Amino acid sequence: MKRITGWLKNLFSSSKDHESLFGKMIYMLASTREEELNCAQVYALLEQFSEAVLRHEPLTDLMMSIEQHLNVCPDCREEYETLLAMMKAA
């Protein structure tokens, strides 16, 4: 792991924002699971997930997988936040 983190740090050291890029990369690596949902799967379940969040329901394993995907995928996160805002306004 030290070798990988050192390699990643060197990779991002040329960027002005290398510390946050490095931190994001490490978070994404640490958050990976053997079985992950892809964007299409998350999108198909997004409304159900948003409703559960609004009702403060306990998250199932599937819902936790969706939440994990949303934490590392900015496109899906944006869709989720937009949907959640629309549901709250309704």
C-alpha cells in the first residue's frame, strides 16, 4: 500500500490541488468493494433511495451500496441532489 500511495502522490504532485486530488483518490480506493453498483443501476434506484432518505428509513445493504456510489460519483451525486431537492419542494 505504501508503494501505491507514494506512486499516487508523485502522480498528483504536479497539480496545484494535489493534496485534495490525492485525498480523493485514497478515499475512492479505500471505499471500493468487491461488488459495486454502476451508474445505470444507481440511476434506476435513485428515486427509491431518495424516498427512503426523506423518510429517514434505515438503509439496507443495497441502499448503502447506492450511498457509497454517490460518495464517489459526482454525476450521480448531482442527479441525486437535484431529485432530492425536487422531492422536498413537492
